[in-house]
Amino acid sequence: MPEQTVKTQQVADIEKSLRMIADIVKQKGREILNEFPITPPQFVALQWLHEYGDMTIGELSSKMYLACSTTTDLIDRMEKNELVERVKDTNDRRVVRIHLLDKGAEIIKEVITRRQAYLQGILGDFSPEDVDFLDRSLSYLFDEMKKDAKTWKSF
């Protein structure tokens, strides 16, 4: 698809809207998290493990933009609370992977369900056509960003 000329102000408005939406979702997520026995960084770690499966501490640290020592402390607390466990890699026993346990998966599912319910309530004021358009537009934007991101980082 040929590049379109997009107005600078329109790009600024879109970027600001996306930033503000992300902030509201994050705040709402933190309100929901207050009802669960985990911290926001633990939730982020659980989300990565839920989405991508078992990871090493190094891989998880990279995804979360944290030092390995910080991630190790995070995993120690999560393991103590039976949210995750360390397991030896079946192909290389020197490698230890972090595995999401049922309790951690249940928390993720519950929090995400509540966040989706919040969004559903907001979208209730939209027409079905507007919801479809928003869905298609965001999916397209995400796909294009993923393509661009592959040149500098893997998702």
C-alpha cells in the first residue's frame, strides 16, 4: 500500500489519544489488581508468561525491560505465592524456565475478563458500525506496527 500523506497535527492527536487510552486502561487495571494478591509488575510478568509460554529469566527480563536481578526477585516472590514455578528445560538441564501455574493463570484470566467488561461498558455507547471500524483500525495499526517492530525487536 502506498504511503499516504498524514497531517502532522492528526498524527499528534492520534499519538496523544493512544497514550491517554493506554494510561486509562493501565489505571483501571491497577484498580482491578488491588483486589488480587499481586503487584503490577507481577501482573505484567504473568501476562507475558500467559501469552508466550515458559521463558527464562533473561527472556522475561528483556520483555519487561528489567534487570535480571530485579526479575529474579520478582519471580522469587511469585514462586513463593504459587503463581509460577522454575522448571529445568527438557533439552538443556542447565536452562531454567519460568512456568505459569494454575493460580497465576486464573488471576490473569479474571483480571483480563474484568478489564474487558470495563471496555464493553464503554463501547456500549458506540454504534455497532463504529465498534467494527475501531476493531478493524486498531488491528490494522497493530499489524503494521508489528511489521515495523520486527526490524528492531521480535514480538
